[in-house]
Amino acid sequence: MALVVLVVIGGSAYYFLALGGPGSLATSTHTSQTSTHSVSTTGGQLGYKTYSGTYSYSLPLGPSGARTNSSNKLETYSSVQVASGTFTFFVNPANYSGNGVGHGTYTITTTGFCSGSTSFQYTFKIFASTVLQGNLTVAFETPTPANYQVALACTGSLNGVDTSTNNPGPFLSVYPNLVNEKSIPVSVDQTLSGGITYHYTITATN
């Protein structure tokens, strides 16, 4: 459906042509001395494939350390990072690539002779492709902010710490940060060694 609107301001004519409705994925604008011509097209009209998804993960990463106390016993502190959120993206069939955005909530908790926690919202970018044998490949990258910082409260002396505290440190947008799927919709749950768990879903929205 096309809608043409003519607006006259101070003797100059401004024409606006709008195609489609909410959820436009691309906008082009051309400006001349006498008129402004703005065209918005939806993903469906361009033939784009659009997708949405959810994710969550838990990783034993973050500030950690160890020390030998006065009784010659090993003491440790360690962390778990947990994240969840949603994302949307599109793939352009003309060049088999696309992009999108996501947002999530990140929480990291540290326990032991050093302890602390932090939680915040973050955003990330998505880069997608269908070049490889028609499979959908999705990369989740460049979270903002890109690092965490946990304010730690420690008991006793930190002398003799055996491992790095890793604070501040980077974190992943989605775990795993690269997925390759042969068909959509898909729902994946994985439990890996070392206490790693993750879940994600991807569905087509057109």
C-alpha cells in the first residue's frame, strides 16, 4: 500500500511517499532544492527474511583466586556469570548477509574469601549469513559495555594469591557466540563440562 502526502510550506512543495507500515528495516532519503522524497520499505517488501530469538547462559567465569592461609590450607574465591535476553535480525537474499541487535541482562556473583556481585543491562550486535549451503550462521558480537567490574570485599590478607583475579574482564553476548543451524525454528539446550549451560531459540518472523 502506498500513501502520497503533499505539504506546501512557504511556497515549496514537499512530497512524502511511504510504503508499508511499522517495522521498517531500511530507509533511503533524497533531498533536492524543491522537495524531499522519503521512502521506507519493510523487510517483507524487500524480500528480507526476519528472525527473532531468546537466549540464556551460565558460565563459571569472572573474578577468581586462591591463597594459602596461615595453616597452609588452600582457600579460593570464584565466580559465576549468568545472562539472558532477546534479539532480532534480518538476512538480505540479495547478498546472503544481514545484521541485527539484541539486549540482555548480565549478572556475575563471586563467593569465597573474596565476594561481590554486579548486575547490569547490555546491548550487542548480530551478524548473520546464509551463504554456507543455505545454513543460517549467526554471530553475536561487540557487547556494550564490553567488560564487567565486580567490587570485591576480601577477608584476610591477599598475600600469596596464586591465580589472577580477572577483574575487570570481558564477557560474551550469547553463549555460544557463533551458531550454525540447518533449519529454523530451532531450540537448543546444552550442558557442557565445567558447569557451562546455555539455551537459545531462533524463529522466523516472516
